[in-house]
Amino acid sequence: ERQSSAAGGQLNAKQLNGHISHANGADELLRLFAAHSASLNHIHAANLWNKLGKQRIERRHEEQLERLVQRTLDLVSSCNAQALANVAHGVAKCGLQARVVHPLFVAVAEAAVRGGL
């Protein structure tokens, strides 16, 4: 599956993951999410949250992070243990309001229980 990058080029799933891994800062990570949100898979979401949890999050990022929370909710059931851990840790480190992240934490916990983790 191929997708357009923010710059207009084509990225496959592996290339997108590489771009996420090498992104510099929350702005670049959130630009990648915005450009590829429809084709984001559970691996991309876990990688984004893992990286975002290590960034300085500012108030201006909150709206886009809330969109990522919503998109991640669609993908949680596909996550393995490592991906669930990356999502939970990254989301917690971003410091979003509890009302925004609570449904995602519930979904992560339910996916872990379903997976026998």
C-alpha cells in the first residue's frame, strides 16, 4: 500500500515507520500523522506515541494529539504487548487531560486482558 507524504512523495508502510522513527520533534511527528492518518496502522501509532512521549508537548499540539488518540482507539485491538506498552507510556508522558485519554487507557487495558497479558 502506498501513500502520499506531506512533501508529495510516496511512502509505503515501512518507509512511514522510518520517517516516524527519525522525526525531529513533536511538530514533525504530528505532521506525519496528519499526512498519513487514514493509512496509519497499529505499528505506526505505537511508534508515534513512543516518540511523542519523549518530546516537549505544548498546548498547540493538543488538538492534533486528541485526533491521534481517536485514531489509536481504532487500532488498539491490533496491537501486541510491546505496542500496547508504547501507546500507554507515550500517551501518559504527553500529559493530555484525563477526559481525552481515559477511553484509550481503557481500550489498552481491555486489549491486554484479551491478549492474556
